[in-house]
Amino acid sequence: MKNLGNLMKQAQQMQAKMAEMQGKVEQMEASGASGGGMVQVTVNGKGDLRKLKIDPSLLVPEDVEVLEDLVVAAFSDAKSKVDATMQAEMQKLTGGLNLPAGMKLPF
């Protein structure tokens, strides 16, 4: 029973740390770019688009598909940075635990 008590205590500590980490991640922002920086986006830690900057030279009605593709690519770039940061923070948080392979937090 001693081990169960320790396990519950560790779970509570981890839960508190996860809540703190989620708060930090939600406040962070990451920028992504495409087209050599001609399209830039900023997303928050939840993946919500916060800013979009488009070089005016891309505003050509005949090339609207190119602009659409560049916006999607810039968003994907920023989102992957957010995801990488989140994964790194989770790695720090779970560093002391021996979780089974493939098990992800939060549960």
C-alpha cells in the first residue's frame, strides 16, 4: 500500500504540473513562414491563428491558388513549431516517469 500512496502523490504532482504547463503553452506564440517569408502567420499554443501577414506582391487575382497554398504552408510551419514545443514540455514533465511505450499524456 505504501507504493500506491506514493503513486497517487506522484499523480497529483504531475496533474498540477500539467495544468501549469498547459497555461504556459496557451500563452506562447509561434510564427511560421512560407514563400521565402512572403507569407507569415502567428499561432498561439492552442493552434489558433493570431496574425497573418501577406506581402502585397502576392495579391494578384490570377494567382489566388498560390497565395492560398502559401497561407496553408505558413500555418503548418507555425503549428508544427507549437507541437514541437508542446512535445518538449511534455518530455520535461514526464522525464522522471517510466511510462509504457506509446502512452501519451494527458490520458
